[in-house]
Amino acid sequence: LGKLGAAEFSYRIDLAYQNGGTFLRNVTNARKVYFGVVQMKYKNTTLRLNAQTKQLRQPPHKNNVATADGLPWLGAGRDESFLDKASMIRNSTSQVRGTLIQRLAPGWSLNAYGTISHYRYGPQSVLIVDQVNYQRQIVRMFARRNNGGVDAYTGGADVNGEYKLFGRQFRTSFGGTALPISVAVKSRL
């Protein structure tokens, strides 16, 4: 980006898009990925702020129909997914991260960071086969719809150093991390 006094500013942006099918019938594999970072360097200090998000549309699970012998039934062909087009779910992951790197001495640095992460999935329709009785020709099953997510807030710091002692090269790292997580899972029968 340029300079402001002795501070140097730079950035990077990555974008990706994929939308297509797979070899399995009725299965899509669509994704969007965005990543960006802004960085400032001033003397012995580097400050970075990055953000990223990833959005997927994919099958929730693999479906197979089992025969009475317990083997997968392949009568519909190897490309049969046993999924309908509406069963694809959405996953989204977003993250914002700030990092401070302070060079303390030659070969030594302090890294401090904070991260906010969000993960969401759904809606996901789940069909659960509860009981199969081949003699009576009865299959019992129930369905539900899931939505869920996880939020994580992380912070930490570590000190890293490289040095020589008695003619040998060493690396040392020590620090700590705090990781409070909140989970929000919703399920409807």
C-alpha cells in the first residue's frame, strides 16, 4: 500500500470460487473462499489483521442402502448417491484475527494474538433408520432437521527465540492461550 512515515503498509487478498457437480448423482460441491490481510511494519513491530470466510454447499453425509447380508447395495450404480438435490447443506466458517509481533532482540520475538471464529451449518435434514426387520418387511425411521454452530474466542501470547549455547543451535518457545467457546446447536424433530 505504501509508507506513512517509517511505517510500511501492505495487503493481500485471495478469492476462490467453485461450483460444480461430482461423479455422484444429485451431489453438488460449491464453495466460496475469501481471505484478506492488512499488515503494518514499524521498526521492530509488525501488526497484522486478517479476515477470512469459507462457504460450502455439500452433502451432509454418505447414504448407502444395505442388503440383508450387510453389504452395500450397488444395484442403482456406483454413481448413485441416494440423496436428493435439496439435501445439500450449507457450512460457513468466518474468522477475524489480529496479531502483534514484537522483536525483542536478535533471534527473539513476542507474538500476541486474538481470534474470533464462527462456524455455522445447516439446515441439515437427517433421516434415521431406527429398525429394520427383513422377516416382517418393516422399516421404522424418523426424520429431523438440524441447524448448529460454534463461536470461539481465542487469545494468547508466546515468546520465541533462537540462540547458541556451547556451540549448539537451540530454539525455545513458551507462552499461553485462552480459549472460551460457546456452542449453539438447534435441532427440530
